[in-house]
Amino acid sequence: MVYAYITIISAAVLSLIYMSIEARMVEVKDVWFTKNRSGLKILHLSDIHIPKL
């Protein structure tokens, strides 16, 4: 059971590292939140631009 927790935590850490690298490569002009009928917040991104490397 301990190995399952270690695997899940390792996957989560690797995902966060990957997302932080990806976030540096994308430019977003506008960001805003709305709420749906059940009260969940929805993130909206506008004018997403991926610069050439």
C-alpha cells in the first residue's frame, strides 16, 4: 500500500514539473473565472499564443 502512495505522489510531482515547464512556453493574454450553476469555478483563457522556439 505504501508503494501505491509513493507512486501517486511521484506522478503528481512529475506532472507539476511538466506543467510548470509548459506554462513558461505559452503566452496567454486574458484570464478570468466564472461560476456554473453548481457553483464550480471555470477558468477561461483567451488569446493563447505559443511562440516559436
